[in-house]
Amino acid sequence: MNQLVPTVTNLDIDLARTFVAICESGNFSRAAERVFRSPSAVSLQVKRLEETVGRALFRRETRAVELTVDGEYLLGVARRMLKLNDEALDYFRTPPVEGRVSLGAPYDAGIFAIPTILKMFASTHPQVDVDVRLESSGDLKRQCIEGTLDVALVATDENPGFLSVEAHSEPLVWVGHRNGAAMRRDPLPLALADQGCLWRAAALDALDRAGLAYRVAYTSKNCQAQIAAVAADLAIAPLPISVLSRDLVRLDMAGGLPSLANYRVYLMTREGAGPVAEKLGQHVLASFREIGGRGERIFA
């Protein structure tokens, strides 16, 4: 076949489907059964497709189905076309998700991540009402297990099990003010979250193991108050590495402080929570991946 410049501006999705069926089934007859057409109709579709692209897609000198180089290229493109086409149709064929779902998050993750997650979720599921709870990870885990909370983000140093999957992870580090004096005070002034917080427990355990003297100078429910105390050079604090900025710097590398483990957030789903909760859970995971992929700060 002579190579011609295509004049048609759109590839016919039906022709693409037949083409893929031929490639995957191995011959025109089986492909005809898959697309519910006669073998002669399939042959005509191949002719139309080749005329559309202006290239030969199959080698004519063999009885077996053998693709040309152009045919191999089009096969990959056609598969992607069909995938996008089918995804779009599945979306519009699926009844809209409606109802009410409860989402819990620890104070720190909730304050910074939840607004972005809810905005993204509302854009695709506007008919779902979300009841948001900001509480300690321990309380959220208990409520999810007891069945009074549908979906929960839980900060813990190990997988909590019970229908859970890791949603986010980043290093926990010591943070102080750039050129600040708090680091040089003895005992070390600390800005910590309330008792029961994973960050607090990890920090105090590390300091005790290192034999360093400290005092808990400031306590709060969330890390906004911790950051404020550090920004004022009143204390240092164990915080996710994403809070670092021009004025808030990492101390443990050069300050002799003990290293801290990664901070992890797991997504838990109540057993039997239903399709609305399942959709929200999938969206939360996707939102964390998208935020992280764009390099945005999740906790500051």
C-alpha cells in the first residue's frame, strides 16, 4: 500500500476496537465474533482503518496475522484509546455516589491535609456529605474498630491492621529557629503535642535514651502551636520534615540530637462501611499521592 498523508482528523473508536480484537485473537474470524460482526465486515473495517491512517497495518504476504511496524505502533495507541473510552463510559454509567460518610483524622494531618482532600472529593462526589472529626489517633482507631467511624487517618509507627493501608510517610525531625537560642538552653525547652501523640512519645523516648535533659515548655493539641513556639525561638519540636522553611530548620543533623523515625499515616476503613466509604478511602489515598507527586507540603 502506498503511504498517504491521513486526511481524516479522528480515529474511529469502533475501527480501533476491531483492530485490537484482531491482534489479540490472532485471526479475523475470532475477532469478528468478539465484535459481533461478520468476517467480511471486519475486513472492510481494517481497510477503512488503513485508509484513515494511510499506512499498511498487516503484512499481506503471510496467512497469519502479522503486524507491520506501523501496526505495532497503532496497537499500543488503540489500546490506550479503548481504555480511556471505556473508563469514560463506565463513569457515566455508574449511578452517582450519594449518602453520608464520616472521616476522622489526627489533629495535625487533619488541619493541613483534610481541606485539600475534601475539596478534591467534593469536585467528583458533590452529593456525598462528609462528617469530619479531628481527634487523637488512638481515639480514631478505636472508633473505626467499634464501627462508629467509617474512614480514619491514623498516625502510628506500625500498621494498625484491620482494613488499613499506608497513606503517607515522611521523616520526623527536630526543628528549631534558624540561628535560634532555644537549642542551646539547658534543659532543652520542648514544644510538644498532648500526651498520646506519636510525635511526643518518639521524641521523649529518643531524648531519654540519649540521656539529654529537657523540659516540656509548651503543650498543644496540634502542631500549629508547636510551630508558633519554634518560630518565636521559645522551644524546639519534633515535626515532619515538610514543615521546614527559611526560618524553621532541621537541628538533629548538626545539633547532637538523637534521630527520629519516619512519621506514618495509615488509612483505616470500618468493616462493612459500604461503597461511599470505599470511594472516600480510595480518594484519600489518591489525594495523598497527588499532593506528594506535586511536591506540595502536606503538613505545612
